[in-house]
Amino acid sequence: MKEIKISEKEENQRLDKFLLKYFNKAPKSFVYKMLRKKRIKLNGAKAEGSEIITNGDVLSMYLSEETMDSFMEAKTVNKAQRHFGIVYEDENILVVSKPAGLLTHPQSPQDKETLIDQILYYLHEKGEYSAHKEASFTPAVCNRLDRNTGGIVIAGKNLQTVQAVNKAIAQKHIQKFYITMVRGEMTESREFYGYHVKDEKTNTVKVLKKETPGASAIYTNVRPLNVKDGFSLLEVELITGKSHQIRAHLKAMGYSVVGDRKYGDERVNKRVREKYGLNNQFLYACRVVFNEKDGYISYLNGKEFSAKLPDNLEVVKRAYFD
């Protein structure tokens, strides 16, 4: 029999989620079977798996070492050269600027040195994360950006921060702002509403004006920063956060993002690519604002973190608007 005492780092999560992280090679069926047969107990009593574990709780595992070893794979941290910038960092949180072209997470076993790989290695090198000691938690990013969109990504260094940031994003207590350049002149601020439908086979999105079965309601705020000669530089506040939302929503409203190969104007894209070397969409997650007054990240309430436009976007911006 093995006992595990829950620490502050591990509390406030469901028991079954903790066990699935601890036995990281085990299927869910194994975990629930062991709970049902009382081979795994919480504080000496039978557990269902839905219980929220707290600091000081004791898990008793009536399993052989061989069984446990067969369902546990030692975590490792792969060496990864850092390509992200650091916008803000403290003992709980890491706010980074992701370059365009970098995957946030691996999409296949062949994907290496993704943003999360780089973050884990960075924290490992600083001595803030040890894969061997942290059996049930791995630092995680809390918001995603498309591969070809650069900008701010928030990562949590501990479970409490990851949970708090995810909750704040879901409750819209963290505002997310982007800068984009579009074909078309938008001279006043707009509030765009629509219905988002994604085709998983083609990985494309349509934005409809009327509610349709299976579609999700989306909401995008847009403010012009500069307008000149048929183009607009916009600040976009992403209220809902659906896949390709900004690019597809702007396209549906008659404003195609410059450089966007999926939803943009290819004639414009070709001209900007040949003249300025822009090979990805002009879309950058430039700013986040924390408005969380309660809980674990309340100390960040009112804080604003910004990232500068990368050089290739700055060149295009100056060429068209200066």
C-alpha cells in the first residue's frame, strides 16, 4: 500500500483528474475501476472521483508496485531553444510573446520545440519546474494563438494559477486585444455580432448573420487606429474566443486581413509579400488587461501587459500609414 499526501500545489482539483495525471499512461477505465473496487481510497474512505481534493488529504493506493509502474511514465523535459519574448513574469505566471509560425502545442508526434516545449525547458533551466518531482502537474498555457498569429500567451506555473487564469478568461475578466491591418476603410468603432460555424475537414470558418443550428454566437469589438488609401489599422477586442474568429468575422463584414492566405485577398497578399516579405497574416495579440478582483490572481487586477509589433509587421505598418 502506498500513501500520497496532497499538498497546496495539488489541491482544488477533482480526484479523478489528479489520478489521471499521476497514472499518466492509464486509461480512465482503470482509474474508475480502482476507485469502484476501493483499491484507491480518499482519507480512508471510498471515493467516486468527483471529490475536490484539498491540502492534507491522503490517498491510499492498494496496488502493487508493478501495477503502478506499468501505468506511470516518467515525465521528461525536452531541450528547446527559446524563441518567445518575456512580457511579464512572477512566481505564479509567465506572460510571453509568441512569434508567428510557432505552434503553441504539438499537433503531431513530429512537432518539436513548440511554445509549450520552450516554456517548460525555460522553467526547468531556471529551477522552477522539475518533471521528476511534479508527478501530477505540468505548467500550461491558458490561451492559444493560431500558428501564424503572433503575440501574447499566458502560462501558469502552478495549478492554482492555471485554474484562476482559465476561470478569468471564461468569465471575461481578462481582456484580449489584437492589432490587425485590413483591406477596406473602417472610420468608426464597430461591434460585430455573428454565428460561427467551423468545417473541421477543411479547417475553415464561416460567420453567418442569422442563428443556425450548430453555430456558436460570437462577438468582436473593433476600433480604427489609422485609415489611409483603402486600408485600415484596427485594434480588435476579442470578446468570445472561437477558432479563426477575428479573421473570419472581419472577412464576413467586408474587411479582409492583409496577408491572410485563408480568408484574405490574394492580390493584396501577393503585393505585400513581394514588396515587404510578409508571409503571414497581419494579426498580432498585442495587449491583455487583468480585471480579476477576487481569488488567486487578484494581485494582478488592473495590470496591463503589452507586446510590441514584430519588425516585419512594423515595416508594413509604417509603409502604409506613416
